[in-house]
Amino acid sequence: MKNVARLTIMALFLAAPYSVAAEKVLRFGLVSLPQDLGNPFGSYTIPTVVPGLAVFDSLTVVDMDGVLQPWIAEQWEAVDPLTWHFTLKPNVNFSNGEPFDAAAAAAALNYFASGDGLIEVVAQSVIDVANARAIEPLLLEVKTKAPNILLPRRLSGIRIPAPGPWAELGRRGFSQAPVGSGPFIATRWDSTQVDLVANPNSWRPPLVDRIEIKAVPEITTRLQGLITEALDVAFDIGPDDGPIVESAGGRLNVRPTGRVQLLTFMSIGDSPVADVRVRQALNYAVNKQQIIDVLLASATKPTGQAAVKASFGYNPDVEAYPYDPDKARALLAEAGYPDGFDLPADMTPGAMAGDGAWYLQIANNLADIGVRVTYQASPFTIHIRKIRQGGWNGLAFGMDFNNLPSLDVLWPLRIHSCLWKAPWHCRPEWVPLIEDAEQEFDLEERRRKTQDLVQLYRDEPTSLYLWEMPGIDGVAGRVINYHPRHAFINFHEIDVEE
């Protein structure tokens, strides 16, 4: 009898691993998490938008080639230049059971239209929305204050929260307990880590059980986490780290970021960079191709415009500033700075692939024409706060022309203009040109007007143009089907081998 009992216990012990499937966990390391936690309107770019992409959905999305695609909205049409109708996908629910219907989408858009949502980061992309309403449960009407032929693209950056919890908890409370319709549900959301569990009732159910997303500010720590298997995906590591990652059984994944990397000038006020000749000189002074070849593994090319190639408004006729230090010196002398000047600048080291090294090389190139660069390093969160609110101490700072979320280049042109709430560059005569382009309802004419602005921003640069920035992620060998694109990660399709 004792032998039978012992064999029964042993059989149950041996059978247990086969009857209970191992939990699948996917672990991400990012340079920073969203300052506004789980507020879906608090961020629109990778890396800070990453957790929100797992929890929330937008009406539309933009694909790898910059082509607008249906998402929750299956189709749309312009009824007239100020009225759009969107037909939504049926049977989509938020994780709390509320329907994702036209009323839910209208509530989110009316938050901005009412003025309450103007404090949000994404507000500028829908600043021309006058109101929205549900005509039928799955038919959304959006009215705009002025014509905007690219409104469906702009809505790709507006992720919709569940209206019940948003109204009940308020903006701050909701950010700590967000509810969306995406493939995952947040169980923890703070400034250091986001924990997500699978939402089996999502319209796009996931393949993994849990996701852990951690803030890992240092690039070397993110790389080490990948090597030691503490992380499965390490965002924004260096291109030269490929051999190390491969030796650990992983791979590098190059994703589009939608960003043109810059050193942006504080050209408001009395300073050397207020002179357009000085800004042009700084563009001629940097050997961008050499930096790309040596420090970015030739993964991109120099650019002279605000647009990435996949964006609406990219101008193929705009060329990068060539490396010409003699011309740079001549322009400085013409502007009254034959001996150069001091250029204090803010930057965030470790935020992206190889940035510390190329910031140093930029300083070396500028030193050759007498411009003495000194960098003030600050954490990513402080840097973002200054971009939103101001407070810069120097004459330049590391930033980008970010074409996301909609890959419409008028978005970053607005930001680098008097229209930004804390402007660093302001040419009042450019504002009507931007607004005229935005209100042009003929698609091809809108493209032409945008391309003309791109040329203007090249000829009278607001920044030192560098290159279209590649996003280089280290991915563990056990990760399957990781295919991120512009401001979107296919969380529901990613799997892991155990």
C-alpha cells in the first residue's frame, strides 16, 4: 500500500510540469518611462510611449512606409472640409468591459476641444478639433475649426482611454490605474517600472502572459541586462554592440524612429545663434558623414531637413549641408565672430545609440572653427521638462525634429516655431505659412506647401541638422516576431521561447 502511495505521489510530481504551462514573460529596458505615468496623452514617441502602446489603441496607425492604415477606425471620409466621419470596428471593448465605441472616442477628442486637454503633450496634434459626437454607436463625427486634410493621420497619435475610469478618477488618478483596449492591462505603473498582464478579452489578444518594462537610464546597463538575460529587449544601444549581443545569442534590430537628430539653437534673444549666418556656419562645420561612418556603423545618412523619408512633406530636393569648414569660418567672420564664441549646450548622454561619442565629435568639429562647446548633462526627464516648459541655461540643446506620431512634418515645424508654448526659435512671418499649409485641403497642394516650408527651414536653419536617427535595439534570441515601426510596437504578436 505504501509503495502504491509513493508511486502515485511521484507520478503527480512528474506530471505537474506538463500539465501547467510555464508563464511567458517579456522584459524591456528603456532609457526612461513616461513622466505622466499611464496618462495616454502624456507622450507620443518611443521610448516613453512604449508602455502606452501595450495598453491603449488609437483610431488609425501609420505603417513602416508612412502610409496611414485603419485600426479601430475601419474607414473614414471627409463629408466637407470641416467634417469627418469615422466608422469604428465592432466588438472592441476596454479591459473593464466598457465598449470602445464612437462615444468613447468622442469623449477623448472633446477633452481637447474643451480646452481642458491643452496641457497634454499630444494636444497640438488635435488643436484644430472643434468637437466630436457619436452619430451612431460605431459612427464618429469630428468637426474641425479649420480644414485639415491630414486629420486621420493626426489621430494616430491619440490613444483612447476608457471613458468611465477617466471621468471617475480624473487625469492624475487615471495615470496610476490606466484602462485601455490594448492587449495588456497595467498592474503597476510608476517612474521606475511598469508591469503588464495579458488582456485575454482584447480584440488583439497577446501571446505572452506578462511584460515588465523598466527604466534603465544608462546604455551600458541596458546592454548588460540583455547579456545577463535580465532583459529581453534593450532599447537604444550602440551599433557597435552587435558582436556582444550576438555572442550572447541575441541580435540587433534597427527600427525607424521618425526623428531627425539635431543640436537645436536658442535663437530667441541677443546671442551669436540669433544670426542666421552663424547657424548656417555651424551646419557647414560638422563632418556628419564621418560621425555616421565611425560611430553609427553607417546606419544612416546626413540630412538637411526636418522630415524623415517616410513622412508626409519630405522634400527629396533638399540636400544636407556639406562639410565645409572654410565656408563656416567665412560666415562666422561675416557675422562678426572671426574668433568664434562660446556655445554652452544641454544634452542627455546615454539616451540613444552612441550619443556621448558623437556629441564630443561635434564639439571637436566646432572647435576647429573657433566655436567652444561646453555640455551640461541632465537626466532625460529634466531635459523633456525643459522642452515643454523652457528653462534652458545655454544657447543650444540636443533634440530632434520628431515627425511622430503622424509622420506629418508640419508637427515638428510647429514645435520649432512661435507656435510652441515655450519657444526657442520664433519667426513670426513663418507662422501664417505653417497655418496656411495646415489648412490646405487639397492633398497634393498640402504636400507642396509643406515641402516649401521644409526648404525654408533648411535655408534658415533653426538647428544643426545631423541625420535621420536609427533606433537600435538589442533583442534576445528567445524573442520571436519583434517588428516595431514608427511609434508602434506589435505587442500582441510578440512571443518568447521558453
